[in-house]
Amino acid sequence: MMPGQASCSRNRGAEQGRIISGTPVQTILRLVLIAAAWICCQVPLATAQQGLKFSFEPVARYGGGANSKALWMKGQVAEEDLDRLLRFLRENSRDFVEHGGRAIFVVDGGDVAEATRIGHFLRDALIEAWLPDSSITRCVSACFFMFANSVSRIAVADSVGVHRPYFDATVLAGANPEPVRRRYESLLRDVRNNLDELLVPRDLTEKMLATPWNETYWLSREDLDRLGETQAWFEDFSAARCGVEPRLKQRLESAVASGFEAEAQALRTEFDGAAKCVVELRKRQRQQIIEKLMLDSGTN
């Protein structure tokens, strides 16, 4: 007997529950992590929220301007969430164009294939993943693939959690060891290969796969720094479009920390100009995406 689909759950001081989907394990193109649904869910199971909830909410408390908003995603990722997200954005097109540059997660896992689809949309829309407060914002398990796929990702320590996939225990109990081993090894190869394509440090991948499904490894400040705030391709692209060298933010922070005031001022002027350019670059991309969404839906 072959084992069923792989699954996962999160553990943050609460009892675990799980939801199982029927999608088989496979690789979707080159960047999709796993097309099997190993999903993490909040408890209790009977009242678990099915699918993400989307909203545009103020972010002034996190240092944004008084009228600043961000795209919030809350709950667990479920099949067809990307379609629901696109409908929400069409219905809130003005907010998407004006305030959709950042996505904030309060996501406790879900369907990995769907999380990866959402991650690809966030990437294509040049949206930044933002987790400014570990007591409120969090991105656990399958959500990591939304976070990692985003072109830029800013998070505080202990706001991003990972662990390895697992198979449904009721199926494993009736399976033979050899097919379980083959299926599990295939699953882990898919995870490693696709995280490698996202340039996730290999030791973080191994830490994920070494963490049991009933535990969660929370990324430290050092982990997040090594993962990087910006995907390499977007760092080079935005540097070319906006006329600045990569790592400008890090050089500015280093000059400030070292007390080099003149250098810091010069770098700050350069950084502010680059930041405005990147903001406009992202906004134009969102405008183009919403125009395409409207066209595809037949909306004038």
C-alpha cells in the first residue's frame, strides 16, 4: 500500500489539528515547491477557517504613514485561494494600486501548492512580504513559500516558522515501509530542489526538514539576514532600473552604526531617491496587473 499525501501542522503552544487534501505529490514547472497538499491548520479542527481572508488595513502602528495601508492575509491557505485573492483585488482595485505594495501575513499554514501559486503572484506583482510584529503577524509552514517567493521580504525574528512535511498517520499505519520510504524521499528531493532554486540557504532547508511536524522552528534574525531581504534577480533588476548599486540599504545602516555622518547623509540621499524609484516601479506593475485582471474579467 502506498502512503497518501504529505501533511503538516503548526505548534505554538496549542493543540494540533490537521486537514488533508487529495492532491498528489508532483513538481509544477520548475519553481513550484510541491503540488501535493501537505497542510498546516489552526485548531480546533471543527472550527478551523477554510481559506484565507483578505483585507486592506492601516499600518500606521508599524511606522507607516497615517493613511498607509497594506494587503492583509489571514487564516490558512486553501485550494482556490489565489482565485479568491484575484477577485478581491479586482473589487478593491484602487486600494490594490495605491496600497498593495506590501502583504502582511497572519497565516498558519495550509495547502503548499496553493501557497506557492500565491507566492508566484506576489513575485509577479513585485509585492513585498512584511512581518513587522511577531506577536501579531506570522507566517507558518506552507506560508513560508509565499514569503520566500516574494521579491522582497522583511520580517522580525520569530515571525516565520517552518517544519518538515509528514504523511497522514492513519494512512502510514496501513502502508508498507518501502513505498513510504520512496514516497518520502521523493517529497524531500522536491523540497530541496525547489528551495535551492529560490536560493534559500541549504542549512535552512535542512533545518526545516529536520524539524518534526509537531514542532516549529522559528527563523532567527541571523536566519532572515542570510535568506536576504531581496531576491537576487529583483535586486539587480531594480538596481539597473533605478540607477543604484545593490546593498545600498546595508551600506547606509553600516555608516549610521559606525557614526560616519557625512557618508551616511550621502548614502541616505541616494537611498531615498532609489526607494522612491522602486516604489513607482512596483506601483506601475500593480497598475498593469489590475488592468489585465479587469480585461480578463470583462470589467470596463
